[in-house]
Amino acid sequence: MEFNWKKLCLIQTSACISESATYPIDYIKTKMQINLQKKTFIDVSKDILYSKRKIQMYDGLKPALLRHCFYTTFRVNMYENLRDSSHINNKFLIGGLSGGVSQLITSPFDLLKIRYITDMKENTTIPKTIRDIYRENGIRGLWKGVGPNVWRAILVNLGELATYDIVKRKIKTKLNVGDSIPLHLSSSICSGFVSSLCCTPADVIKSRMMQTNSHYDTMSQCIIGTVRKEGFLSLYKGFFPVWIRLAPWQMIFWVSYEKLRKISGLESF
């Protein structure tokens, strides 16, 4: 795989800007998914806004940023390299593969983020959380929930990277639109909806398996237990916040990344 260090830095910068801007939505979405009560996005938002510690909406931002420095850098770079080679022609397959491999490597960062959100202690730190996880289950404990996490990443990137790439090229050729912000915005809105539709069930299972003191050890156990207790639609808990979060995340990321590439003298994605 080719490593263009300028490109990798631009991906990291764009991903961190997007993550910081949209993280509170991700926090509320995770709180909804692990909650057994039927609370809406507005209910959970009110609980946080009326609490004494409103800044809790940024709990877990540090591991989230660390995750994207590796995860998004790997997946976007891998997708572009595979797309531009002649080995695989199916963009959806390339997107899913890039996301799955990248998430497999970086899953511990996701676990740290979920633990930050679900641990009620205020003195939580990354080293302390890692030590607690290691003490509980050893080094394998850092990859708890990796199954649904990898599936989620496959589905997100199948929906995001491939949809963005295909829609962008279709709009350019069919509507004769130049490489501009309106093109990047419309492409990222489409990719945000498709990726949310694909990934929400895996996102729910991932959050429940990774939360502090989770009752689930396997993916099948978590799916069966969730559906039995709360019904099939519980797998789409948090769909709207997932969509509300993924759409602006992708809009900010792709517009930033495309602009930074242009400023740096690189071709459009």
C-alpha cells in the first residue's frame, strides 16, 4: 500500500475536525442505545442538559480522536489505493474491506470511548481504563465487541466511501457539475443516509457489548437478548441520531478533506 504522508496528515486533520464538531451527538446516541428504557433523542438530551455536569457530552472525546487518527487514515487511504489499482473493481467491496480491516486494528480505541461514556466515575483516564480492562480480561479484553464493531465498520464504509465516490462521479458526469462544495455536500448527504441505514443494528450491538459491566459475551447472545426483551426494532435504536451524526460528520470531513487536498496541490479524491 502506498503511503503519501501529506495525504495521511490531511485525512487525520479532517477526521479530527469532524469528530470534535459532532461528538455530542455520538455521546447521546450511545446513551440511547445502552438504555433499556424507551428514551428518545430529546429525552436523553434533556437529561444531559438538566444535569449538573453538562460537559459530560465530551466524555470519551480523547480516545475518539485517537481512534480516527488511525481508523479513518487507514480506511480512506486503503480505499483510494485499492480503487486506483486494477485488482478489484467493485467499489462497495473495496469500501467494506477497507473499513473492516481498519476497525479490526483500531477496535480498542472504540472500546475506550464506550467505557468513558458508560463509566460514571469522573476521574477516568485512558491509562486507567486500559489497566481496568486488562485486569478484567487480559489483552483480549481490549478487543471485546470486535465482531459487531468490524461488521459495523464494513457496513458504514460500504455505505460511506463507495456511495460518496459513486454519487460524486455520477453527479459530475450526468449533471455536469464541477468539483465544488455543492458537489461534495450532496455526495456526503447521500453517503450519510446509506451508511446509517446499513450500520445502525451493528452499532447498537457494539455499544451494548462494549459498555461498562456488559451482560453480553458474544454477538449472537447480545442480538437474541436484545430482540427478545425489546423487539426487533430495538436494533434500530438511535437510527436518527446515527444519521444526524453521520451526515454532518461526513459533510465536514469530505468538504475539509477535498479543500485541503486542493490547497496542498493534490488531485480531488
